[in-house]
Amino acid sequence: MQLRSVGGRAEQAGNIMEQSIVLDPIKAKHRALWALGDYDRVAVEVIAELGQVLVTEAGIGSGQKVLDVAAGSGNASVPAALAGAQVTATDLTPELVEIGRHRCQEQGLSITWQEADAEHLPFSDGEFDVTMSCVGVMFAPFHQPVADELVRVTAARGRIALIDWTPQGFIGQMFAAMKPFVAPPPPGASPGPLWGEESHVRELLGDSVTNVRAERRTLTVDRFGSAREFLDFFSRYYGPTIAAFRNLADDQQATTRLEEALLALADAHGASTGVMHWEYLLVVADRVG
């Protein structure tokens, strides 16, 4: 499966406004964060492999009705469609929805793209054979309502499939390193990497699922030749990293401390060798019939 980066914000203007939804201030801020930079570059150049892994492990195939929640620009939606599934892809950020829609038009793929809040999915109960998310729903600030929606829209004896970064892995540690430099989360919010803890996911899904399979795996990342190259890329294209540096404004000392923390973390995870290993949790579960 090959994704091609879709550049040019002007190309994406299209019908973003007519697809927009009304959000509370917390969600509006969250959506703006993921519109910073160009997350599609991360999805295509760094973590593209994860989408195919999720589709394969979920057993997605021809004729299935699949929902990709917090789909970004289509990391998992595209391989699901290539496997023959009828795919609906949703994301809170309209810019990413438009990139995904444009990519599908280029590749001749029939994927329904829709802007949607993971806490309030605009679908009927039990509408999908498979509901999945690839490092997506983990970044919604409130976990339980999102988990409840994943369960609700999945058909009886259907499947829920997730890939999320673990707290102990590189991305989880990156968010921990950035925490002192960013604005505090809204009251009641939970850290995203908790979705990478098996016990947390089991608690969220509760007795609505069975046959839960959870495996820690690693993604091999060879996109960066050094810690500095990693930092330059993520501070240009990855919304949370961009937001962390912007939050420091003109505080050069704090900026330097953040840079040093991220460079040291990247080196500790193998950036200087040109090969990094990012841990994630794969969860596949069946909806109770």
C-alpha cells in the first residue's frame, strides 16, 4: 500500500466550511492543534505501515462496512478500501478530511469522508462491521465517551480494532517530555497514551466486548538520520510539537530546554543510528452479540 503526500492548502479549501460542525471551545482548540503543520506528512512518511497492520489484524476484507474514527488523512482508511471494504472515514479536523478526500479522488478509491467528533459519531447503533482507529481516538481528551461511541456504532459480533502509542514508547515519552512546556489539559481530560495501556482499554470497553487480543509491538522508523532531523521534522509538521514551541513564545531559555529534552529523547531511542523503534499497543476485540 502506497500513500502519496497531498500538499497545498489552497487545493483543500473546497467544501471545508460546508462540512464544518459546531464545537465547544475544548474541541475547537483540539481541532486547531491538529490543523497545525501538516500531519499528512507524518502519516505518509513516518507511520504509513501502521494502517496496513491494523487492517490486516482486524481481518478487514471485501464487503465489510468499516468506520475509521479519527482517521487523519486516511492512514488506515486507504488500505481498508483497497481490501475491498466499504469505508467511512471521519476526523474532527476538516483540513485532514479534505486531504483524505483528495487522495481518494486521485487514487480512484470510493471512501466516504465526513467531519465528525469521536464523542458524538453521526451514525446509527450497530451500523458498522468493523470500527477502527489508528493512533487517532487516543488524542481525544475524554476517553470514556469515545470508547462508548466505538462500541455503540459497532454491530453485534462486529469488531473494534485500535492501534495506540504506549506511555513507555517513544511517542508516549515525547508527550511526557513536552508536558511541562504546554498549557494544562482541560479538567477531566486523560493523557492520550493511556490508550496504549491494555488495562485502560479493557476498562473503557468493559463487558461490551469479548475475545480481546492486546499486543505490544514496535514500529521501525528509519525516516530520520539524526535527532536533529527528527526534531526539525516534528517541529515543522506535527501539531502537538508545533503547539508546544508556540506556547513558549519568546522564552528562549524554555525553548532551549524543550529542544534539548526532545533531542536527548530521540537519541535515547536510536535516532543517531538512523533507526528508531516506536512502541504501540494493538487491540482487537469482538462486540458482544
